[in-house]
Amino acid sequence: MRKDSSQIDGHYRRKLLLERGAKELVCLLLCLLSLFPFLLMFINCTRPSSAIKAGLSLIPGDYLLKNWASFVEQCSGLQIGVFQAMLNSFCIAVPSTALSVYIASMTAYGIHAYRFRLRNAVWAFIMAIMLVPTTISAIGFYQFMLQINLVDTFWPLILSAAATPSVVFFMRQYMEATLSIEMSEAARMDGCGEFRTFNSIVLPLMKPALATQAIFQFVASWNNLFMPTMILTSDTKKTLPLFVQMLTTDQFKTDYGVVYIGLAVTVLPLFIVYFLLSKYIVSGVTLGGVKE
């Protein structure tokens, strides 16, 4: 009996190891598959245009400095440079991310912590807004911005980020899993005001969720092309996605090395933000999806 039990245990352990190895192999392959386009982009930055047209290669070349020099030279003919476009994107993405995450967290806290009569109706309304595509309201939004003279400014792209129902949904789910109402009640009993309770007690406890949503909102704002195309009419105020659009013109499309240099420059800030905040993603998404 002992021998049979040990054989069964050994067979079961081998089965678990094989299943674990197969899962890790699949995850590794998917990870490599997702990183391959970025790797290919950075490799093509170092290759001449003729070699890129000739075919695929994973061996870096020695044309990085020449491609960069050609990129700078050709961009000098435009009314806006890549660094000015990057600065414009930062001026929009950073405040819109902060505003979106802060207002959404405050909204989620109000729904989670307070028991008022229309609480369920407000939550249902927020969930219903998530089902409505933003493109439906684009024309009305543009007309409203035109009437209050905010067209061709960054303000419409920043202020509109305050209404982000998907972030409100995530924050409330996270609060239900991690935030105790008793902490807020104890703070009130000690004479702490509502805003101070939220800023000093609630927000520090939500750092993983805040960092996770900050990454998502920053990337969404950085890559936004539709609304800046409508709102920003001056060439000097164009963002990086609009600048990348210029790389498809006749001035650039014949030199693929220059095109890949431009694409790499636009992607690098996203990598930096991701690596700075990535340690919070797993814990934030996991806790946000679990309800006690």
C-alpha cells in the first residue's frame, strides 16, 4: 500500500510539474510574441532603408546615428519638431492622468463610503456611460468647445479626462476589496474633515490601484489621436500621434529608417512610465478584481 501510494504521489507530482511547465512555456511564448514588434522596431532603427525593404532581420545594423541625423534634418522642414510634439503630449497626458485618477477615486469613494438615497441609481448611470462610445458625443463636444473659445487649446483634452467611468468602476471594486469603512468613521470621530480623510487616509491605501490606472490613463492620453485631431488646429500644438501621422507623408515614407526612428522616439516615454509603475500593476489588478 505504501509503495502504491508513493507511486501515485510521484505520478501526481510529475503531472503537476508538466502542467506548470507547459503553462510557463505558453506564457513565455506569448510574452515574446508581444515584445517582438517592439524589438523589431528598435532593430530597424539601426538599419538602412534599403536593408529594411529587403526583408526581416534580427541583427542590428550600424546606421543608428545616420538615421537619427536624417530624421533631425528632415524634421527641420516641418513647423513642429519631435521634441516640441513630445512636450505637447506631456502637457496633456500628465495633468489629464492626474485629474482622471483623482476625480475617479473621489467619485468611487463617495459611492463606496456614503449611503444616500440615489446611490444605486448613480452607480447604474456611471455603468451605463461606459457602454456609450466617446465618438457619439464628439460633434457636440467640439461645438461646445467652439462656443466657449477653447478650440486649439489643451484644456478640452485635459478637463474631459475628469469624467472616466472605467476608472471609477475599477476604483470602487478596489475599495470594496481593501478599504474598510470603519477607518473613515474613526477619522470623522477624531475630527478629521472629509477631504482630509480622503487625501490623508484613503489615497495612501490605494497606491497600487492609483499607479495601475495612472499607467492606463497615461498611455490612453499619450496615444489619443481622435480628439486632438479635432481640437488642435495649429501645427505648433500637435501631439506625438499627430506628429507620427506626418511620418506617412512623401517627405518621410521613402526612408524607412527615419520612420522607425520617429516611432521609437514616440514609444520610449511609454516604456519609461511603465517600468516606473509596473510593480503595482499585478497587485492593483488582482486586488481590484477580488471582493470580500
